[in-house]
Amino acid sequence: MATSPRKDRTIITHAGSDPEANYGAVNPPIYRASTILYPTLHDMHERGRSKFDTVYYGRYGTPTTFALEAAVAELEGADRAVALPSGLAACTGALLSFLQAGDHLLMVDSVYEPTRAFCDQQLARFGVSVTYYDPLIGGDIAKLIQPNTKLVYLESPGSHTFEIQDVPAIIAAAQTRGCITMIDNTWATPLYFKPFAHGIDLSIHAATKYISGHSDVMMGIITMREAHYKRVKQQVHGLGMAVSPEDCWLTLRGLRTLAVRLAQHQHTGLALARWLQTRPEVERVLHPALPDHPGHKLWQRDFKGASGLFSFVLKPFAAERVAAMLDGMQLFGKGFSWGGFESLLIPSHLNAARTVKPWNAEGPTLRLHAGLEDPDDLVADLDAGFARLRGN
């Protein structure tokens, strides 16, 4: 009798753990290694035949690395995963694994800004042409696919502006033309969006954020179908993109609590978003789980939940008033990244970050990450901030 697939919380708790291989230890230990010794020359040569799947040399990974990769791949429903030293390394490593001179890339216009910079600066130098597309294009992306289009890149929701893409429609159009598809799935994590169930080829995570969850690790992870594993592994390790076992261990430790943390991030984020909708200083709130969000129906159809990151647009206020609001916050930090236990609040400067659909907001746009503090305390901090915004 076949057993039913394991649920996400069970996967998070047990995936990547092999106590029998580690003297009964529940958590995989930190294996630090560069040189690996072999008893015979024959053993060395034989191990080299499968160097991507075994302990061969420290740069290719140790048991700590493999434990993290196996856990994230299983959670997301992928066949394989590759860990990299940052989220941006995962984005760029995935792109470089499939693009070469003369290829064409379709890149979503709302993409994470460092990925856009890589496209405009590095890929241009390598002879790869890039066309940015409207995140809301859906199946009409077929009209943009050229004979040399190799890859279609998605990010849903979009960085800072939170557009929800019609992922199944875009993937269907791309597959018809033989294009590789990849998505930045950092916002939803493998818990709240399952890209491989929708037909995606590769999924990218800045594991620096929710997967590690504690604002003390730089880590990226690419998950993929088996057919793409060797190609990605050869590319990223050919570039010397190796990860430290300590960071892998910390990320795996953070993964174990992802389900309970993300549930709280979601709860607090929605509480703050709904409260912000009542404020006279706020023009609109950009949160996909709110019924009035333009992409809400797509979010309901495709996602299992929402994380704690969203944006809101203020009514027109002078820059010095916005600075007074942010500089006086007691609980909301001003800092890059997100996904940690602490709340963050920063302005978004998007005028140069969009080329297909310029961002024409009514007033300043602020991006908020809801941490694990008590929601009432966060509301009080925002309320005091709005008083400073008004000049009181």
C-alpha cells in the first residue's frame, strides 16, 4: 500500500536529516572540508565520475551542504537543488547556466533591482539581449517570444510593487516555444507557492530571507528538475560559487521553523495592511491577500498564503516629512533585505527601476516587512510615525 505524500510541516521537520549517518545526531553536523583523501588512486578516479553527487572536494559541497539542498528541494517539489553564497548569486548563476551570446531573455519588468542591473550590465557585455515585459502580460507574452528567446524569467509578486503574474499562462506560452522558465520565489517561499506544480523549470530563492529567517546569513538556493541539475552545477561551480558549511547549517536550522514563523509573518502583515487601509495618510496598500488588490484572484488561485512583505503608497508628503516619520521609528528598522524576525520599513525609489510600465504613484512608496513583534506594538509605532509625518 503506497503511502501518501508527506505534508509540508513534516518535510520541514525531517527532510535532509540522516541521524544514522551522523552517530544518531538529529541535526546534520557542520562538515568543514577542502581536501578529501582517498585510499587509492582508483577510488579517487571513481569518485570523480560522480563529483556532483558525493563528497569530492570542499568547493563542490560537504554533507552539510547536501542536507540543506535535499531539504529545500523536497519541500518545493523539485528534483534537485544547488546552494550558492547569496540570493543574487542564485539569480545570476541560474541565468548564466542557460544564456550565451546571441540569446534573447524575457525579463519581468518588476524584477528584483540587482537582477535587473545584472541584465543591463553583465548580460549586455556577454551579447545577450534582454526585453523587459509587463508583469501582467499573461499569455500575451507569446507575442514577445523571438526565434532566439532562450529563457523567460518571472517574479511573483513583483519586488516593491507586488504585481501577481499569471504564472500558468506565461509558462504555457513559453513551453510552446521551447523556452526555459525560471521564477524568483523568495516572497512566497516553498511553503506558499509550488512552482513545479505549475510547470516551471527552475526556482530561485534568496534564502538569506525567510528560509534562514534570522538576518545573519547570506545564502541563495536554486531548485530544479533533474534534467537541468548537471548544467547548473557545472556553471556555478565553474565560477567558483561555493558556500560555507556554517551558513548551510544555519540556513537548515532556520528552515526547521519556517512554517511557524511564516504563519506569524502572514498574520501580522495582514493586520498591519488592513490597519493601514484605514489611515488618512495612506493612498493605497499593495498586498496581494487584500481583496481589492488587482492580482488578488490570481493570488487566491495559485498561492497557499502570503508572507509579511508588502508596500503602501502615501498621499503626497514632502521628503523631509517622510524622513521624520522613518527616522523616529522605534521598532521598524531601516535596512535592506527582509524575511528576518525584525520589522523593517524603507522607501522605494522606483523611477529608474521600471522601463515598460513606469511607476507613477500618488506619493512616496514605502515597503514594509512585518516581523515577529506583537502587532499592537507595531501599530503603535506606525501611529506615532504618522503623527511625525503630519508634522505634529
